Amino acid sequence: MLEDKNALLLYAVTDRRWLNGDSLKDQVEKAIKGGATFIQLREKDLDRASFKAEALEIQALCRTYHIPFVLDDDVDLAVEINADGVHVGQKDLEANCARQKLGPNRILGVSAQTVEEAIAAEKAGADYLGVGAVFPTGSKDDADEVSHETLRDICRSVSIPVIAIGGITRDNVKELSGTGIVGIAVISAIFAKEDITAATADLKQQTLKALEQSK
């Protein structure tokens, strides 16, 4: 259950490709200090024991800062460690199955690229939608682009909050103004930067400006 849609303003998705000697926990904390409002732990290559240990560590950090914390895809682990929730893609566990496993009180985010997928996800119990890629991105090899017109149509077709994802930077976020989103999800725009805290703070300011212009 998502208690406040404002928590979706600046949604940071982790990626260990840019650790450069830092721990993931340190990088996440830098992002939170810069103003990240939501954390998704995304790991594609860790073994389960390592992933669980990392998830518990990041979860404890997020609880300290009162930031929502969800796992990417792994519904079973989210339930096991009592994470705030999980985010699933269209090729992962179906949203209604994910909701059944999570129960009514945890957050369920679902990826969508069409109005039909968005409506189905809302009916299945999604708390929010992640829509993209809204710009070209190197973070996901199979990410198809979603036009800003489709993004706008999705926002109008559902009552749950929508965030945009994919290739978003501090320079192009203004192009999303007026689409109806409540926030953005980013990876490299935060974690690939040399000064993560400063980059996060700047991106948050630009996002607030873009959303303010939408009103």
C-alpha cells in the first residue's frame, strides 16, 4: 500500500555498475541525502544469499531515513524480509499473483508500456505504474520507447500514480512536463555521477520544476 504518492517524486533504482570502490549502501545513502524519495533494489546477477544480505542492509538504511524500499521482481524475498513492496515487469510474475503473495498492505509497482497494460495492472492491484522507456536508455537492453503521448494517455486512463522511467536526465526531464506523471525513476542520472548527492539534489530540483509547470 502506497500511503503518499509524493514518495514517488524521485525514485532511485540501484545499479552496481558504478560502485567504483563504494558499497551500494554508501551510494544509496548519498542519493537519499541528496533527496531521493524512494529506493528500488535491482540486482540481476547476485546469488540469493548475497542478494538477501544486501537487501536487509539497504532496507535498514531506508527505514532509518523513512524512505520506501522495494525489491525488483523478487516477490518471495520481499515477503520474507518484510520489505515495503516489490516492482514487477510485464515479463515477471503477473501483477495479480504478486498482489496475492504480497497481501494488501505492501506496495506493488508494475511496469507498463500501453494503456491496456496500465488498466490491467491497476485492476490487478498495482499501487503505482512505472512507464517507459520515455527516452533512449542503456540500462535495459530490451527497453522499448514509449512516446510522451502514450505516457499522457496512460496517466489519464488510471487513477493510480504514474512515474516515468528510462533515459531521464536533469536536462530532458522538463520534456515530461504536462504528461500527468507524479515523479521519475532513474538509475544512471544518479548512480553514474561522481557526486551522487549533488546530482540527486539537482535532479530533484529540475523534476519539481517540471511538475510544477504541469499544474
